[in-house]
Amino acid sequence: MIKTIVALFFTTIVHTQISYSQRYGEWSFSSQGLPVYNYTGKVPVAVVDKESKDANLPEDPYFLLGNYRMSLITHVSGIYQVLTAERAWARINAAEQTNYGWNDASVVLKENGVDKKTDLIGVNSSGGDARKTKKSFGVGFARYAYQVGDDIACTRIISTKPSLKINTGNSSFVITVVLKNNGTKTQTVYYKERMAVNFVPAGTQYTKKEKRPVLYTSKINTDNTRQVALADLSFQRNEFLVVPSKDKRFMYDVDPPSVFMYAGAAENYDKSSVTVAGDTLAAEVKLSLRSGQTSAFNIVIGLTRSNDIATVKKDVADLLTGAELTNPDEGLYCAQWKNKLPDFSSENNEILRREMLWNAHFMEASAKYSEYYKETIIPQGTVYSYYFGDNISNRDHLQAALPACYTNPELAKSILRYVIKHSEEDGEIKRGNSGFGYTPPSIYKESDEQLYFFNTLAEYLLITKDYPFLNELVACYPAEDKKNDVVINILKKFFIYLRDEIGTGENGLVKMLNSDWSDSFFHTYSPNIYAGSAESHLNSAMVLAIVPKLIQVLKDSRNPNATSLIPALEQYNHSIDLAFMKDLGDRKFAARAYLNKGLRFGLDNVCIEPQSYLLQIPTISTQRKKEMYNHIKSKLLAPEKIGIRTREKPLWKGNPDGEDGGIWFSLEYPFLLGVASFDKEEAKALLMKFTFQNYEDNYPDYWVGHWTAADEVNSTLYREGLYAFWVPSPDRKRAFQGFCSHPHTWPLFCYFKLKE
């Protein structure tokens, strides 16, 4: 890891120091100097917008934990979702409710000879009552502190261990339970933790079970000591399918993982065991606690590729190696997470220090290893990953890789290889995949994947100087065919595809084909008609902002195989520059797109897409950039409170939201970098405007946006501050609207760029 970016964490700030109180809670720093969110709001969340309409926010807010081999979404009610993406995106403990998990925990005390049970998990339990439960969510942990009856304090701490090397990680998590008797008499305490084993691929969760093409069942066994329960998952066809071997790409997972639960011995315990009831795993512990006595024990839940109990116990031992078992309050792995993340202690702005650490943790917690591609990526998250179960689009993965060039170069390089492994021999880059390495047929013939690759590769080489990467052998699509080529040759193919297959239109601008950044720009205009003529000002501006960087790193690499590519890139850049600048003329902003001579967009309506890269073009003078920025700012930033919207006014009929009026993180942060090319102080002001903290200051009632966000948020044009939900969910309140990569990875990259 790069540890010299900024100086190391605060170690003098303890987790009791509170700053920036919010309606839903407050931020603090842990004793390790890592950010912690202390949730104090009500559950379920019920919020309306300014017009008294339901804001459709998820009712049980959530936080993301994980490493390269597993994801854990922890809700404030204590519900958690165990997800895997190693072969296919799926929930291990899927509930009947979509995008949710099934687990519970309870404590039973004897009062006057009668058992009294306290449920700890769920919106209607003690876990959902802010008066009875204190909840904190930090880097690598979630903590729930309950008061059970008058005398017993119960704390559940969920911890995930960071992945220390690329493509690796322990696909398990630990639940540490601490029980203390604050009463005057000895208490007998019964504790139970349960989790259902219900493997449901994300892409089929909205399909009725009886109509799902593949169904998954489990056979559960326990070891002789009742310490481990192991659920062996298997699949069965529910309709006619030709099922390949487990190592071949397929739309469904035919080799799901096994699931286990491990119950470690407790101090002063009378009984500790795992039990099985149907498809539910349970850990049961009985303890006798004297007055003032504390007892702690660990429950491990995880995934394994083996059905062997001995292997499970080795995985548990590995998980607990290095764990801070005697001081679990901030998670068992707080020191390991501190060492994994970049060093921000020299940052005097507390908001930036906190949010950049939070974003860096997101990047590591969300990154996922692909067994098919043998690489680790940062998925787009939110709707794509957690709702549909897709790894799309590769342009999103490439953007997410940018901050990793600073914080974890091996991760950035793995993402670059992953994208290459989606590329055909002719240089086409597939949009993404679902299931097990399966690339479904798509209407999209994207025109910008190569440009995003050029940008990330150029930044990777500029930052790391890892020029030998250009000579590394990487497999092309399909990966199992192992048709290898060196990166520099693949780069040449990408360029030829951009120049010749995507090509240029009548005005000399880069074509749009079916889509550029906007997957749905055509709307009522069929790409079947206009794909042959449509030109993208966004693609063209990207060429002029990105290709000069690529040329420079190729020159710096002194790679002999790059000598023929460099002049070809220079010639291409020159031709696009002539066409783009002629079209721009003396205007103060670039047009958006020309579908043909009669359909021209963005000439009298400022659209942010091309402006984000227009301001990055190195050949435009500082004075002209300032004039452009002032004009664009007056059209798109005023009167916005939190960011820059996509349109001065909508292009299409319908609501002015989403791509036609929303605020998109993947557009406003490149815009910030354009501003940084001539005014770093103004760019820093924009960075503060785009923070989660500023969102909370302006929209205290909407929790989505306080510590995470989706890919966009509505502007002042329509239902401002809320998400423009575009997927066909029958229940928007229970569909994912957060933990997208863009609002976490883009600000982190921009932060580092502004430090250069």
C-alpha cells in the first residue's frame, strides 16, 4: 500500500468525540482515528418530500462491510444480508422481502421462574428501538448495544477482516457477543443467533420461486462436537436447460458455495452448540453470570468451497488470526483496517479526512473477486450488483479503479486486466457480465469503453510508473480460451476499434453508436436509425482530454512496441481537435450530440456531459476555460445546493430527473477535474459542495446521501434530493438506492488529484 500520500491517522481522537450531529445520528472517530457513524434515528424510516409525497427511502438503513471474497450489508435493525459475487451475485440468507436478509438473535432470562425472551433483531424488536439499542457502524464493524431487562447488557459486534492481498480474503465474518450482569444476583442467560440458508441469485429475486429457472437447496450437517454446522448447497433445474461444467461461463451458478456456522466456547458457559432446524442454522449458548461478571464468545458465519468440517475449522482459525479478541468494541480487525487504508492525518479539514477514509473503506469492502476472470474489481454496486446481479458497465469499473491507482495499485491493475478479459480480438470491449462470466446479448454497442480504458491506464501509469505492465500477457474474451496477448498490443486494438469501428461522423466528431455515457440518450429516437450518423460531443471531448495523457505515458514508458502507436494517436487526436474546435467556434460550451443534420442537441441548452471533459482539454487557454466555466456554472450549478445537474433544461418529455436533469457523480467529478486545470481553489470548493456532509446539511430528512448514495440524485428541477428510481421494482421503499461506487471512488480520486 502507498503510505506516503498523506500523513497517518489521528490516534489521539477517541470515538467519544462527536461532530456534525444529524437527524439520523452523528459521526465520530474511533480510537484508531477511523470514522464511525452512530445511528440514533427511528426505524422504520418514514419520510415525505416537500410535496408530502412518500420519499420512497429504504425503511431499514444499511451499511456495507466486506472484503474481496464476501459482502455483508448490515441494517440498523440488526438484519444483515450475506452476499457472494465470486461466481454470481447472490444472497446467501435471502428473505421473502427482496433486497433483504433473514437472521435473528434473542436473549432469554429467567424472571421469577418464567422465561422472558427479548428479540434483538428486526424493525419491531429491541434492535429497532433507539431507546433500547445503541448502534454504531464503522470501518470493518457494526456494533449493537442492547439493554436486556433491568440487569443484562448485551453487545453484538459484527466484524469483517480486510483482504491483505489481491484476489484473496476470508469469506467469513465474526459476531462477537459480550454479556454483562449489572445486577446484584447471579443470572442464567440463554443466547441464540440464527440465520436462514436461502441462496437466491440477485437477478432472480423478483421472479416467483416456482418460475425461477434454477432452484437451490441445502443439506445441513453438524460435526460430532456440535461446534460447526455446514450447509452443502446444490442446484436443480426448474425448466429445460443445457447445463455446462462448473468452469464454463453460464447465466446461472451451477456450483454455489457451502455455508457454515461456527460457535466458539464462551467464558463461564454451561452449554455452547450449533443446531439445525430445516434450512436455519443456529448457535445456542447458556451462561451463568455472577453479579458484575462479563462473558464473551464468537460466532462465525461464512462461505466455503469445501464441504469438509476440518477445512471450515481451518478457515475459522485463519479468520481469528490477528483478531483483537480482548478488545472487540471497534471490531476485531480495526488495526488491520487502519494499516490497509491510506494515511490522511495531515488533512486538517475534518469533513474531508472523515469522508476520504470512509470512501477508502468502501473501495476495499466493496471490491470483489471473480472466479471466472481470476481478477478483483470494484463493482458499480447499488441497482446493478445488488438488485440485478450484474457486473456492468466496464466503464464503471474503470472509473472506480482510478483512486486505487493511489491507494492499491494491484487492485487498479487487476481491474484493467478484468476489462481486457472482456475484449474481443478486434478491440471491442463487452459491456459486462452476469451469472458466472456470462455476457448476455445486449442492445448496447457502446462507443466509449475504449476511452475509459485509455483514461484509467494513463492515470495508472502516470501515478505508479509501472511501465512493465504494458508487456504483461493478458487473456482476451472468452477468458477460458486463454488467448493471451501483451497489453500494448491490446491497447493498439482498442485504438483501432475506436478509430475505425466507432469512427467519426459527418462533422468529424466521434460517433455515439448505440450509447456513450448515457445508456438511454436516444429515448424516442431509434439507434437503429441514427447509430450510423450520431456523433457524440462527449466522446470527442474525452478524446482531447485523455489521449494526450496516454501519448505522454507511452513516450515515458520507452516501450519499443509503442513507437508505431504514438504517431497514430497523435494524428487521431489532431483530427478530432480540428473538428471539435471548428464545431465549438466561439461558444462558451460544447453541444451535446448530433444525431443527424436535423437533430442537434445542446446548442441552446447547456448539458454537462461534454463540459466535464471540455474543461480538461490541455490546449484550451486558462482564460477561455474561466469564461466557459462561469457560463456553464450559471446554467447548471445555480441554484443547486449539492452538485451540478445534467441539463440547463430537459431535452425529453417527462420528468426532469435522472439523465435528463439529475445530478450524476460520474459527470460532476470529471467536471471538477476540469475546473482544477485552471483554478484549484474553486475545484476544492466544488469538492466540499459534493460531500455527503453538504448533502446532509441541505437534506437532513433523507438518509440516502448522508453516508452513501446511488449513482445519481435529483436536482432542484424535480423532487430534489431524492433518487430517480428507474427500475421496475413493485416496492421502491425496499429496493437498493445506495452504495454505488461513483459517490465514493470519484471524490477519493479527485482528492488525491487536488493534492498533486
